[in-house]
Amino acid sequence: MANITKKVSWSSRTDESGAAGEGTPLLNGSEQSRLTRQLSGGGTIFQIGRLSTVDLEEEITTEEDSARGRLKEIPHNEKLLSLKYESLDYDNIENQLFLEEERRMSFMSFRCLEISRWVVCGLIGFLTGLIACFIDIVVEQLAGIKYRVIKENIVKFTEAGGLSISLILWAVLNSSFVMLGAIIVAFFEPIAAGSGIPQIKCYLNGVKIPRVVRLKTLVVKVCGVICSVVGGLAVGKEGPMIHSGAVVAAGVSQGRSTSLKRDFKIFEYFRRDTEKRDFVSAGAAAGVSAAFGAPVGGVLFSLEEGASFWNQMLTWRIFFASMISTFTLNFFLSIYNKKPGELSNPGLINFGRFDSEKMEYNLYEIPLFIAMGALGGILGALFNVLNYWLTIFRIRYVHRPCLQVMEAMLVAAVTATVAFTMIYFSDDCQPLGPDHTEEYPLQLFCADGEYNSMATAFFNTPERSVRSLFHNQPGTYNPLTLGLFTLTYFFLACWTYGLSVSAGVFIPSLLIGAAWGRLCGILLASITSTNSVGTQQDLSVPVQTTWADPGKYALIGAAAQLGGIVRMTLSLTVIMVEATGNVTYGLPIMLVLMTAKIVGDYFQEGLYDIHIKLQSVPFLHWDAPATSHWLTAREVMSSPVTCLNRIEKVGTIVDTLSNTSTNHNGFPVVVQVSDSDEPAKLCGLILRSQLIVLLKHKVFVELAQSRLTQRKLQLKDFRDAYPRFPPIQSIHVSQDERECMMDLTEFMNPTPYTVPQDTSLPRVFKLFRALGLRHLVVVDDNRVVGLVTRKDLARYHLGKHGLEELHLAQT
């Protein structure tokens, strides 16, 4: 039997012999040799328990290695797990200060707080809708200017010769916009890169991502996504709206801006992680609603990411924020379009209305839809695998900001070149009717009264291209055009996602899927037409008008491709149904998304999960691994644990907080039974942030006794320091003050959650996930023997077969 009670090695910790490792240790108290020490002044830190954790990359014998194989890890940035990310305190700290404040509040005070929550949610929806409206208008204006300039240039040089100048102009314009967007992201706020959805998923999951909800991040996000879309990259502006809404929520709900150093002295009660998380959920839902015109989909999106904290009133507030967001966007866009009061633009992307009679489907088409879902899962897995290796390459070789800007400019230039080349060599000419929907029809080498169909796909914003694939009449696109467009745009979108620009993957995924879905519809119609040509009564009526409508299959293909890449099911189904404005296709879309997820998960995880893993974030999934019942809290916990006495010496606390080798954030508080040789008993839990505030305000027993008029510390003092608590290095403690004592009774949480050593891992997992815990104390007869944190649980999610292999090695 293989011995698995060894230290975890994937965070560069010391080995059994005590050899020094690199980086900060992952688990609380894992480096026993560094923690076992006597502090100055006679203070003592309790070191309780023993180290007993599962090693996921232990040194094993050749036979064992051949039997169970190597468990795959991400080696390039393992140390970031303990250096960058902390957990959020989603569980209220019910100490004496908190209980006294709650007991002093009247029923009317609680009613006022509830009204304030509704007001904040309304403000979140309103501001998110305004931001979405601003992005949409600016993108439309700038993109319109760019495409008109390029079109006039192409028309000019088509007759006179020298189209290479048009290509250079297109590439230069694209690269200029993208360069601006990449510079502000790479040099000023790197966290604003991408869509921001993985970061918000982590925040709602309980992980504090540095700088993710700051005002500077919002400004860079908005400006960056405008530059990316106008720059012609294979991106969308819808995904970043979720991040933008979350940042708006985090700022508005606190009643102040730490970036601008302005405190408006409102909403002070909401300055804690529990309340802030609820508002961030509302902001994310408002972002979804503004992006897709899908308020219910926005609520379900937040539900999928944080169902552990759900309640009825919170659900209504989130729905309220979503409705306000889409209404605000609708209202201001109607004014911009000179049709005030006509609320026909519910979201940034408008799929248009699908005619129920034209888009009806039959029972025998459902297997075809499921097959398209499977194809979407395979293509999505391929997309994710390619993007994974591209991201690995970027992390290792394109890590400097200047290189990131150059790569973004290269992708923009290549995108323009590929688009121009395909338009140039395309001979797919379509008649330009009086009711055409193309905004920038490009004739090029087509005859008078015709336009180049390939240009319709490339020479436009991605949102308009998706809508044209859904609603253009049969015969608008040549199958070869759709096939070439799908192939090229697939690889361009894969290359683009992960650049140091603000951009989303929703619209590129929909566009790729709509292209190959429409191609499937055309091929099915042609096959049916060939088989039924001998029996068809009226050959002037195309067969696809009866069942294989290309727009219908474009919708199914779009859902399949998007589901295969992001692997969302419930919320994405509702988003697609709301965006199309037709519930008829609710069942087919649901079946397609489920099939795409099942097939895609067999090969690779979803795109957002991949990027979360690449950043080594301690993300907790819904359930513990399926074969983890044989593990208990004893194997999971970190031990020995750094504990503090209920009345502790100040010097001991300062030295504990200053220990950079551990950097713990939670400390069990123990009390020694008087006149007894029994070990100290657990009496509470206190956080690093609380201790820093106590040290900052000099809450010492001796000072309290000597100063009769000393102001009693209140919860307001902790809220004023939230969320950027000062580092311990900024707290000055004199040598005399180090000899003072600090009474933690009033400030610690006297009722922390505890479990015995034999508690199974799934049960521990459920406690963390359902209650939003940060620390779980493992006790034996109320004696502290270990501490379970989020990082202890996150390292057990090994993927599809990791724990099964480990379990087989045990047996």
C-alpha cells in the first residue's frame, strides 16, 4: 500500500528532511520547523497536532508510477496559490460587538436596511445599463467610421488598381485601436484582460482576486473592450459587461471609493464580504441582462455560480437589478435611435425576432439537433485545448507588457489580412435587393447590383454578422463561403482569447456556431431536395422553407458551439431563449447545450475552468470528488495549527502576524483550564484583519485600565478599514507595548464551525460550499488538532480520474 500521509509538494514546500523550499507554504502550519519557536517576552504560541496531508505529486516507485500514472498539474505558477489569493469571509463573525449592534437595532432599522438594499440594487442596474449604452454607442460610431473609410478606399482602388493600399489601411486601423486597448490593459490594469467572467466566478465562489472590483479596473475594462471590438478582433463586448456590472455593484454598495479616497458616509452597514458578495451577484446579473436582454438568464447565471447563499428576497433584488439594467439600456438606446419610448433594444446583442411559423421544427429533427450538440461539444473541446496551450505559451514566453501589446497588434493585423484575402478571392456574389439588411455592402469584383457575400461576414461587427446568419434569406450564403469563414474565424477566435485586451468569447462562439449551423441547414436542404426531386410537385418552392431553414440551424449551431466552449447549461438556455424572443426552441436549445457539455467534458473542461486552473485559484466546485468518501478531515487538515491565548501578549501577536513563512489569516483562540494539566480548549476564532485593527487602535488591557475615558472599539472601526486592511508592517508597536496584553474575548468569534477528525471529506466540502466558510476547525474533545481551509480542499479536485487513481493505489 502506498503511503500517502506526506506533505503536499505542489506549492514548493519543504520535504521530509526539512530542506528549504521556495515560496510561501500553502497550508496553515505546514512548515513545522519554522513555526516551532519561542517568541520574545515569554509569549507562547500553541503548536497543536501533526502534519497529515495527502501528497498529490509524491515520489513513488516505478511500479506505482506505472500503475497509476503521473497526475497532471500546472507547474508554471504553482506559488501564486498562496501568494496572491485569499478567501473571503462569507460567514458573519458573530462576536460580542456584532451581537450588541444587532440587538440595539429596532424593527424599523432592519426595514430601512432592507429598503437600502433595494435602492442599491436599483442603482446597480441603472449604472450598468448606462455603461452598456455608452459602450454600444461608441462602438457603433467608431466602427461605422472605420468601415466607411475602408469601404471608400476599396471602391476607389478597385477601379484604379492598388488594393494593397486598402489592405495596409485596414491593418493599420485595426492595429492602432488594438494597440491602444492593449497598452491600457498590459501597463495599467492587467486584471482587466479577457472577459472577466472567470474572475467573477471565483469571487462568487469565495476567492478574493486582487484588484478585480476596483474603479480603475472598470475604466480600463470599458475603454479596452471598445478598442478591441472596433479594432476588428474576433471578440465580443457582451462578456465584459458581466465584469463591469460586478465592479459597479462592489463600488456602489460600499458608499465610498477607496481609489478616489472619497467616503460618502452611506451604506456603511454593507461594508463586509457577506453583503458585498450579494450585491456583486446582482451586478453580474445586471451585466448579463444588459448584454443579452435576458434578465431571467442573468439571475440564473448568478444562481449557478453562488447558489449556496441564495434566498428569496435576494433573488427578487437581483431580478430587480436585472430588469432595471435592461430597461435603462432600452430607454437610452431608443433616444439615441431617435425613437424615444420604443423599447426594442433589450440588450447589446439583438438576435432579432424569430418567426414561429417559419422556425417551427418537427420531432424527427430533434436527433439532428442532438447530433449538432455533440459536434459543438467536440469543436468546443478542440477550441479549449488549443487555447490552453496558447495560454501556456503566453505565460512562459509572452509575459512582458511590451510583448503582450505587440502580440495583440500582430493578431489585429493578421485578422485584417485574413479577412481581406478571403474577401478578395471570394466569388460569392449575391443580388442586392431593395430590402437588404447589409449595412456595408461591398461590391468589389461583383457585377452591378450585387455584393460580396464574404464581406458581409467579415466587414461588420460580430453582432451584426450573427444576426445576418440567423435571418438572411436562404441562398444568401454559398456553402464554400460559410465553410471557409468557419475555419478561419475558429482559429482567429482561439488565438485572440487570452490576449492582453478586454474582450469576450460569447459572440465569437455564437458566430462560429451560426456559420457551421447554417452550413448544416443548407446541406440538409440540398440532400432532401436531391432525394425528393422526383416526387416534388412544385420545384419552384425550395425544400428548406418547409423544414431545413438555414436560420433555424444557425441558431442551433450557435448554441452548440457556445455550450461546447463555456459549458453552461441552465442559464445559457434561458439567455438564448430570451435573446431570440421565442420560447419555441427552449427544448431543442436545452438538449443541445446538455449534449455539448457532456461530450465536451469527456475531452476537456470548460474554457473558464481552464483559465481558473491556469491561475492556480483555489476554486471549489459544487461537490467533492466522487471517490473521496475514504478521505477524512484528518487527511485534509493543515497541522500543526498556530493558536493564540484568549488573553495574549502583544509581542506574540505581532510576531505571529509578521511571520512571512506562514502568512495565516485565521487563528483559533484557546483557553487553558485553570489548575489543570489538560490541553488548552478551543474558545473561538479570530482573523488577521481583526488583529491588525486591534493593534492599530492599541486595544491593550493595560491602556484600557489606565485610560478611563478611552473610547470603546466598535464595528464601525472595522468597517472603516475594510476592505484594504493595512499590512502588519505599517503598524508601529513600541517595545513597551509588546509587553502589554490583549484580551480577544470581545472580538473573536466564540462559535466557530468545528468538525471531528473522522468527518468525511464530502461532508467537510458541503459545509464549506453551503456556508461560505473560510476556516473549519478540526477538534478532538474540543482540542484543536487541525484547521481546514479552502486551499486544503481545492487541491483535491484533480480532474476526471485523479482521485480514482489515488484510491486504486491505496487498495
